[in-house]
Amino acid sequence: MRIGLFGGSFNPIHSGHLGIAEKAVTDWCLDLLLFIPAKVNPFKVGASGTDVAGGLTDAVRWDLVTRVCALNPKFRAWDIDLKRADGPSYAIDTVRVAQGLYPDAELFWLIGEDNVADLPRWKDWETLKTLVTFIDFPRTPESSTEIRRRLVSGESIADLVPPCVMEGLRLEQLSLAAAQRRGDL
């Protein structure tokens, strides 16, 4: 079995992520692609030990990832990093759990080509590169930061996210608006 691991903040997941995932499944003949939202990106950790990227809650990011995974039978959302109690989400830890769950699988890690130069800074890099094959992809024009900016300013994001993500974000905005009206926020 050939399994791809696609970790990231997915804050939010967007059409670029979906395109990369579909291309990886096809080009690398993956039997399964696991989307793994990070709890805390180790390269975006502030002094408090929390993720400084801001944006969507873990629950919303998880909902959006599961919506995207429903688009392809080879996609699965995996909440292993979101369930970690504290600290950053390290690829090596995730890979070791994947090895235990899929002992006979060949593992692949999807990474943006803009992050390849940073691989030697990853925790236990020397071990990690023996456990997975890295699949690097060019950076897509979509940006989670741009999507969050547009959401705040009320601009359309239809050109940046699949319809299922648009719907999930719309429902989240309605939920937040209702909570504000009730005084829960």
C-alpha cells in the first residue's frame, strides 16, 4: 500500500491544497492520502508555545478538511496532530504513528517546494528522510492568509476554495453571528 501524508495548517484548506492532493494521488499512484491538520506548526510557535498564525479554530479547520476529503474516496482526514495535548506537531511523530497503523505501507510526505530548504531544520530530520519519500510541489497561487484577509474584509473567496469549503465557512460565519447576537461571544 502507498500512503501519502499531507500535513499543514489548512487555515483554511483551499483549492491549491486540493489540486496538489489530486496530483499526488494520480502521479504517485497513492492508495490513500491522509490530510493531517497541524495543532501547532513548529515554525509558527510564539513565546507562549501556541500557534501565532491565527485564523480558524481547530474545530473549523477539521470540519473543512473533512469536507474536502469527501470529494475523493482516496482522501481521509486524520486528526492525530489535533489530538496532541501540547506542543508543536512534528512530522517525525506523525510518521511513527502512521508506521504503527500501516506497518507494510510505503509512506510519502507531501511538501511545498518552498519548504524543502527547511527540511534539515525539521525534528529528527536524518531519521525522517529514511522513513518517507518526500513529494515536493510548486507553491500554488492560493494563500490561506489571503483567504482569511478576504473573509475579514467581506470579499469573495470563491476563486480560492472549493464549494464545500465555501459552505463550511458560510455556516461558521452564521454560527458566529448567532453567538454574537445571543451574547455568547
